[in-house]
Amino acid sequence: MESNIGYSNLLDLAFNDAQSFRMQTDAIANELLLNADRKKLLKNSLSLLDITTLQDNDYRDSLVKIISQSTYNVDGREDVVAGICIYSNLLPVLNELEVDKRIKKVVVSGGFPTGQLSLVAKLNDVAFAVEKGADEIDVPINRGLFFENPKELTIELEAIKSIVNQSNGKGVKLKVILETSELKNYRNVYNASMLAMQAGADFIKTSTGKVSRGADIYSSYVMMAAIKDFMAENPDRKVGFKAAGGIRQCDQVLQYYCLMQYFFGKEYINKDTFRIGCSSLINEIINNI
């Protein structure tokens, strides 16, 4: 399906008439869902999940519980989720437990969830996670810097990326969290997406899940449009998208899945370019297949 006005024109609408943009995006999402093979897409989505435990009282028992949820059986076939997402200080504990090697160890770091730490502290936290074997690092942008000193934010992200790149060829990936509900408007979402990618982000991510409003399809549409524009200008770069924050229903999963196909095609839907962050959704997805 193609939008009647094209994604670039719809992006212009997002910048100038947010209400009309949301109506158009709803229409696109509804049509995509109407024509989707829901069970097939839900089944495919299981291997794209980053299952998350980010509670204040997390420790070994929390990790044992989430590991037990990381393997699933559908139609007599056993498979695994894409990643397990935890706080950086718990990575040594996770390393002591038995985790399927296909599952990425995803660590929130760099001042998560606010981004309000000194750059030195952020770099030390990221370096710790890389040293302890993290496969992926999820860091939030400092939203204050974005609004008042975007050049300084770029310097921060580039410094974090340089630490991630010192992973001795392990290919650690950097996911940059925008916290879209705090960016005030869709033009800012687009600009923050571009800033993150230009600074080296391998993924851009919607939300920390620690604010009142997490992911939504409107900001996600803008982020995907930014990825499409960025990759058109940088054909040697492949950037992924991660939806996270308040994703608790199968229909939400299907919306993000369908939007990714709308922008990039079926071949782009894999764990290297698309993730869905959740804390308790896997059983609901299985029950709806």
C-alpha cells in the first residue's frame, strides 16, 4: 500500500498540521492491518522481541525469570527472542546464568533513563557494559541538550559510539533512545532521529518506557521516514528501528510491524534492523497465534 500523498508529503504534514497527519497515519495503519496476515506477522514478531526487566529491585531472581521467557515453542518449533534487556550493573550476574547464545545481551546505559549524567560517567558506564560482554547498548539522549545545545549532544553521542566501537571486533551495536513524547513536536522527532544517526546510532528507539507516554505510531512514522531519508543519503549505512515503551497489546505490535514493511519492505524485517521492546507481551502474542 502507498499513501495517497506519499511519505515525504505526509512528513511535511506532520511538521505543519499535526492533527491531519495523525488522521492520515491512522488511515494508513488501519488499511495495513486490514490486509495483514495477523497470525503470521505475530509469529514472526516473536523473534524480534527485546524482553525487558528494568525494575528497581531487579537482581538474580528477575534475570532467571526473564531467561525462562526468552525461549518459546510455536507449532512444535522452539525458537528464541532477539534480546534480553537489563541494567548494566546486572550484566555480570546475567553472564553467570545460562542464556541461549543466539539471544543478544542488551544493556541500558549512559544515564538511562534521563540522560542526566556527566559525560565521564556515561562513558564509564558504557565502557563497563562493553567490557562485560554486552552485545547492544541502549542509551537515552539528554533532552535538555537537544533543545539548547544540540552540538554538545552530538559530541556526547559520538564519544559513546567511540567506546562502543572499541569492542574488539564484536560488533556491539548502539541504540539511541529519543524519548519522543518529550520532544514536543514531530519536527523535533525527525531532527533528533537525524542527529542520532549522524552521530553513529545503529538503531533509533522510541522511548525508555519510564515516562507516562511511550511509543506511538505517529512519532514512529516520523522516525522511520527519517531512517529512509538518512539511508538514501548514506547508502553504506543500515539503521534499525526499535519500538519500546507501553507496548502491551498485539495490535500495537502489528502496527509497528506493518509500518516497517510499508517503509522498507519485507526483506528489512529481521532482528538486525527491527526490534520491539516489551516486558510482558510474549505470552499474549503466543496466545493470539
